[in-house]
Amino acid sequence: IHMLPEMAEDPEFLPQASMLILVGIIASFIIEKVIHWHHCHVMPSAEHHHPVGIMSLVGDALHNAIDGVLIAASFLVSTELGIATTLAVILHEIPQEISDFALLIYSGFSRSKALLFNFLSALCAFAGAFFVLGFSSSNPNIVMYLVPFAAGNFIYIAGADLIPELHRETKLTKTLIQLVCLIAGIGVMYALTLAE
């Protein structure tokens, strides 16, 4: 709802964006394979984290870095646009960070470690902002390359990890709750696009 329309703003870039989405998916596949090779196949616990938690941290760190890039780039255009972008990012980060925290808990992280790693992931926004401020003069199009890569990462996480985990629950009432939550999440993200 947010990343893909951003790529569509420049129709000439769409073929490259499509390839970068695939690169993001392949990179996520490779990262997950490496995690599985070094992961003991037991139930998630404090000693054995489920790979979806680590994948989520990688994707969220990249996503937060891109948020930082977008915020810094919008401030380079105008202060008003920078403030509007910052507010939009904050509003869409709140539900995402709550879900990331829950996902880390599910993956076997303790509450304190989940908070710490979620916080460290959020700090990547500053890294992204500093990066774009430092390199904006030499490469003003860096954002259009990072956004599709991040989109590919999140598509992979949703398709390969999150949705299959939801399918493990077969009780009708819990399935309906999952469906309602999924639709509500999409609604919140869509509402944020209307507010931008």
C-alpha cells in the first residue's frame, strides 16, 4: 500500500523496480537459508529463536533505514513535506512496532530482548537519515533503489513465513479473528495513505 505506489511514480523506473523487488526476495531467501543452517530445529524459546523473528528484524531494520531516508529526503525538499512525512512514518510505525514486538516474543525472545532488538532496529532510521543527508548531493536517486528492495523483503516475509504460520491455526473462531485482524491492518495502512 505504501512502497509499491511509491515506485510507480516513475513509470520509466518500473522495470528496474521489478528486478529490485525480486533481488529483495532472493536476498531474504538467502538470509533465511543461512539462518536455518545455523538454527536448531526445536520450538521457539529464549535459546532457540524462530527464524521469522530474525527475518523480521532484518526487514524492519531495512524498512526503518528507508523511513529515515524518506524523512531526510523530504526535509531536503521542504520543511512542510518533511513534517508531513515524519508524521506519516510515525503513524504507520506504531502498529508495525507493536506487531514486530509480538512476533519477536512468538519467536522465542524474552520481553526485554524483544524491546531491545526492536529499539535497535528503530535506530536504523537515524542511520538512513544520516546516509541520505551525507550522500544526497552525489546520488539523489538512492531512495528509488532501496524502496523496491525493502518491498521484496517484506513480500518474502509475508509469503514465506507469516501467512504459513497463520495457517497452522485451523479453529474457525481463531481463523476469523486472524482474518479480521488482517483486514483491519490493511485498513489502517490504507487510512494512512489517505492522511498523507
